[in-house]
Amino acid sequence: MSKKTSYLHFDGMTWPNPSDPNEVEYRMIHGGEITKGDLLVAASFMSAFRQLVRLDARTRQKRVMQIRAAEEL
């Protein structure tokens, strides 16, 4: 099994991994040590959210399906 990372790569795109093994969200909520890498991951999630919201419904659903499929690899 391959090691999970904070990002998923498919179709020439990079998206934040919803199952980020670094648990950035937990550390940010509960006051754990936050690194610059954590901030980069958090910023990429915000950017991905903004991108998904701007897509039309059909394309958004396709992206979500691609993210889920890539996450399972």
C-alpha cells in the first residue's frame, strides 16, 4: 500500500487529500503545533473549496468523484 500524502494527483491536477494523514484540522482546532506546511495544506483546502463552488454542478460532481477515486488509491 502506498503512503498517503496531503495531496492527490490525477488528470494533471493536484487537489488536497480529504483524508490528510497529518490531521491538520485537529491541530488547528485544538491548538497543536502549526507549521508552515500545515498552513499551506489549509490554504490549499480553501482554494479547492472556492474552485469547487465556482464549477457548474456537472463538472463539480465529476471532480468530487475523481477526488474520491484518487483518495482510494
